[in-house]
Amino acid sequence: MGALRYSINITVDGCCDHRAMSGGQEMHEYSAEIFGRVDALLFGRVLYQMMEEAWRLPDSGEPPEWMDAAAVEFAESIDAKPKYVVSNTLEQVDWNAELVRGDLAEEVRRLKREHEHGLYVGGVTLPLALADLGLIDEYEFIVHPRIAGHGPTPFAGLAEYLDLAPVGRREFASGAVSMRFEPRR
């Protein structure tokens, strides 16, 4: 059974608004690397639509002029992965995606069984529900050296404390630090 891994970029004060991050080539390269470790991506509606708008390559296959090589690699890594979209409001999806409906816990367990190398999930709302259900196997927080002074923050409203054990750490030239944890069972 594959693991469900969660990854999110946050500021030192916990803001996960993507506009507050420093990003850049280094983060695009790393994100492409972590997507390469899994078989598929799991998105909620908001993150799916945001990622599609920002990173879906044109049908021509030619990347937009603003994309440097690392951004193209990142876009290609997303494009290549099957995507599962949890939504009760979308009628259809494309971009190598499939809608997930029904019992969330049951559907995510099915996806974990079907994907030996696991799945990545990001965002805010869907991961909160998955954490409350105990379905996330690894948490990664990429902390950027910035104070945003505003939210949103991940896991606001979590039903109960979730204790974590550190399993990995990586520092980047930008000053960002990736910290990976597994839930203590």
C-alpha cells in the first residue's frame, strides 16, 4: 500500500498563502523531485483549479515565455501525474484527472492501495479532513524565511492534537527548510 504524503510551503509564522512564498528555481526543482517519488496527486477543488491555471502546459507543448527550465520541469512533473480531485461541486475534470466522490476515507484508502509509490496531497481544506481521518502518512512543511503577518494557516480547526515524529530535514540555499514528519501512532 502506498503512503499518502502531505507537503506545503509555509512562512515562519505559518502562512500558507502561495503569494507569500519566495519560491523560485530551487523550490520548483525540489517540487518536481518530490512529485517524482509518487504515482499520483490528490487535490481538492481549489488547489486543482489553481494548479491547472498556473501550471498546465498549452496543448502546443510549448511552455509560456515566463517559465524558466525549472518551472517547465515542475509543470511537466505535474502534467505527467494522474490527478484525483475531491469535489462535490465540479461536474468534470480533465488534465489527466479523475473526480473522487463518495466516502472520503474509503476512496483515499482505495487510492493508497492502487498506488504502490503513494500519492501527494497539498492545500488546506482537504488535508485537514484527511488528518482528522488519520489518513496522512507523512507531513512535510517547507518553511520559508519570511514573516507574512497573515493567514491562512494549515490545519486550523483540527479536531485534536496530532503528535509527529521527525523523519527528515533538508536545507536550501534560499534559507527555506523542509521538515518531514510521520504521525506517532
